[in-house]
Amino acid sequence: QVQLVESGGGSVQAGDSLRLSCAASGRTFNNYAMGWFRQAPGKEREFVAGISRSGRSTLYSVSVKGRFTISRDNAKNTASLQMSSLKPEDTAVYYCAADRTSFSEIVYRGPHEYEYWGQGTQATVTS
């Protein structure tokens, strides 16, 4: 069992950056792959980035690759999403999710395959 709380959302201008953080409770944080998803109004929740249990492997959606960076600090039970060169189309509620996976490397898994979710944090990018 793990509880997740996101923070760091806000409103920024296009081209700016935001850093989202996810604080996890529990004593087995390093057993979970972590993912970031986002959902814009009227759209399905979509995968943004994922990171393996150890942090050695990462995966990004095509739309954010090169602009976003996912990381984790297992000593602090946190995961982060550094978002740079933000675009208006990045506007969404961003969710942190945990996947208790047996895979040592990150693999793509859809929203329904992640077991635990934070409450979400709104990121708004204006032109």
C-alpha cells in the first residue's frame, strides 16, 4: 500500500517550466515503478512519463520527450516531473501513479494498470 500526494502545479506562460513533485508514504516505495499521467478536459487520461523502481530506466510519451524529465529519490520517497518548454497543449491535471511491478525496467502500462494514484495537480500553460 502506498499513498501519493502531488504538488507543484500552477499557471505559467508558454516556454516556462514547472516541477511537479509526488510524495509517497509507505515503506516499500522502491518496489513501485512510478508514472505521471495527465488528463485535459474532454480527453482521456494519457501516459506522460514513467520510471523504473531503481530510477535507472525512464520512458516518455512522444509528445513530451525532450522537454520533460522524470526522476525519483528513493531515499526521500519522492518522484518528480520536471517540465520545460511548456506549451498550451500541456495544460492538464497531472497525476502521479505507482505500479507494483515485477519488471526491473520501466515498461509502458496504461492508466488502469497503475494501482495507486494521487489526487492530481493542475498545470495551466498560457500563450
